[in-house]
Amino acid sequence: MTDIAVTSPVERIARVIAAEALSINGEGQDPSVGSAVDAVWEAEVARAVAVLKTLREPTSEMVEAGRAAGSNPAEIWNAMVRAAVESY
């Protein structure tokens, strides 16, 4: 079963964008960015919204993955997003 998130997709994406910019695992230099991300993620909300807006129109691979996932909305969403990530 797919876990249900407790934070909004906008916040989660904004935090990832901020972490990517700050972390040594991304483009930054800091090996531990948790508190820095807490302080700056809200500055990335507009980018996060832009990312979500691009997902409004699924690809044919996403549609097929959603159909194959069954009737649980969380499983359908998960399958469609996985298809989008895997197609890259």
C-alpha cells in the first residue's frame, strides 16, 4: 500500500528544491542541510507550484500506469508519478 503524506506536495517539492541547492548531494557544499532547508524552503514555493502545474497533463505512459494500478487513488497517483520518473 502507498503511504499517505502528511505534508503538502508543494511543501515537499519546495524542500527538495531547497535541499538540492544547498546539499553536497546536490549542487551545494553543506553535508547536513536540514535546518537550512527549514529556514529557506518557503522561498521555493513558486517553483514547486510550477512543477506541479506541469503534472496536470499526464503522458500516455502515466495514463497506462494509472490504469494498471487499480482503483485506489493513492496507488494510481504513485504509479503515474513513478512512470513519469522512470521515463526520464
